[in-house]
Amino acid sequence: MTERFLSELETELPGGRGLRWRPVLLATAGPALLVLSFGVGNRWLTLVGCALLAAVATAVATMPPFGRLAVAVRVPARARVGEVVEHVVRVRNTAHRSCAAVVLHLGGDGFAHVHVGVPALRAGEAVELRVPREALVRGLSAGPDVLVQAADVLGLLLHRRRARLEAPVAVHPAPTAVPVLPVPPVRVGSDDVAGLRPFRAGDRAASVHWRASARRGPLSSPAGPSLVVLEREAEPLGQLVVVLGGGEPEGFETVLGEVAALLHAERAAGRRVAVLDGAGRPAEGPRALDVLAAASPAGEAAVATALASAGRVAGRGGRVVVASAAGWSWGAAQGSSSGSSSGVSSGWGSW
């Protein structure tokens, strides 16, 4: 954990906006009333002026000394939207005197804003606070903003100090429903022969085993030809590569949740699946979810460039899908029968 010291002191009236000149008005009101009371000879104004001066003096004298607090936070490197993540906050008093109890706020990093009390610390003493916070927004977070505040014994002035902590977190989209992939285009089998079977409608003529068919009877038989087909072992499916498309923000967030669900399902089944980042590099496993955390809708030109890279990543037998706010579509990959080397094949269906 990297410690950060708090910023310079900010003082304001309770409920104020942090304008530094507002406490000055309070501090000068007492002397101003005393001068006015001497001029008009009003004892009540004198009493009010003395009370204001005493209140300001008490507030200044009882100001909690927390200017030498060092704060650090430790948080997991990855989370997902909706997950409650424990933040370990370490507060250390580096001053040579004790520090009174203060209130510490965490916020500004895509997690829920929370506040927690920090107990009084002796000189050199440190304390670790475990603060649960819910991840609210997908994205890459650099770290939380810390606000430490305390008031004097009268609650007259509010004292604040701030710091920006370094705690990078990749907040992944929450997985939703696993999308059902459409049936891919017909593929040519491998060179391994599985056996012979009767001819069925839709079989290619090149797959007919003519010699075996001739042994079963003449092709001009009144009952019709007894054709048999040489069936080959199905070529195993290669890697699945996901290309992120574009669209309006709300629909894009929805499809990112579907991509996250697909990644988890494919990984649980022991199959390889990759997502291309903005530079066209493939990422698998947790790194693929990191790509989703940093993703933004892509334009048509960027999608076309990514598809060209995806075909090379998928290799022969691989599959390429495009996930956009408009839906999912098959993209062309090497070894496919679509006859297209880039773009989205509209004949392959969508879901």
C-alpha cells in the first residue's frame, strides 16, 4: 500500500461549501460587535461580541490535530458490478502528538460512497479499517478520494483534509444471461474417415462414395440409386474470438454483461475464448474481463480492423463473433465457408 499525506486544511461552517473566507467572517464578527457596542453604549452588543470571541477562541484551541495523518488503501485488483469488495484502509499518525478521533470518507472511484470513524491515535500509532464497498460502475478505477474531517468541541467549525489514493481496480461488468450462439456455417470435415452412411438430402456430391454405391446396386434401379456417403470426422472447433462492436451506451452495457457470461461459461467448459482489446490484441481469462472493464463502443472502421485481426487469432477452425448493442453476429474467420475475409456475414444469422 502506498501512503498519502492529507492536503492542507480546509475550514468551513457546518453545512457550508468549503469557502475559506466564511470562518473569517465568524472570527471578525466578535471584534466588530465590540467596537459597535462601545460606539453606541449597548451592553447587550458587548456581551454578544465577547461570546463570539470566546466561541471562536474555543473552536481554534480545540481543533483536532490531524494534519500529519498518512492514509493508504488495499483493495483486490479485480471486481465486478454489484459485488461488495472489502477495502482495507490503513491510517497512521506520523505526528509527535496524539490525534483525536476523526471521520474518514471514501468515494469518487465507481464504488459506493461510505464513511467510517477513525479512533484517536497516539503518536506513531496506526490502525487498519476494513470497509465493505459495493462496485457500482464498470470501468478502470485509479483509486478512491479520501476526505478526513473533524469538528471542534463546540461543533462550530468543520475541518477537512483530502488525499487521492492509488489503488487500481478493474471493475468488470456483471454477467447476465449466456447468449445462445447460432449454428455456424457448414464446415468441411477433417481427413479422418468415420465410415459410410446412406445419402441424405443436402449432402454434397463430392462426399458420395461412388464405388461403394455401385456395389449396392445400379444407379438406374427402379427403386432409385442406393448412394452412400463417405463421412469424415468432424473438424474440432477452434478458438472463439469476440470482437466488441458499437451502439448506444445502454445497449452496449447490456451486451457486455452477455459477453462476461459467455466468457465464464466457456472457461468453465474448458474451451478457449478470447476478446480483442482496442489494439487488436487477444486477451483470455481474467485479462479478457479486464478488456470488458475498459471497453467503449467502437466505430465501423475499428470493427472492420478488429475483424481482420480476429481471423488471424482464431486460425483455421476458429470462430469469430461480433457483440454490439444491436445484437450478436457471426464474423468471418479463416477456414470458414462464408467466402468473406472481413466484415459480418449476414447469411450466418444473429441472435
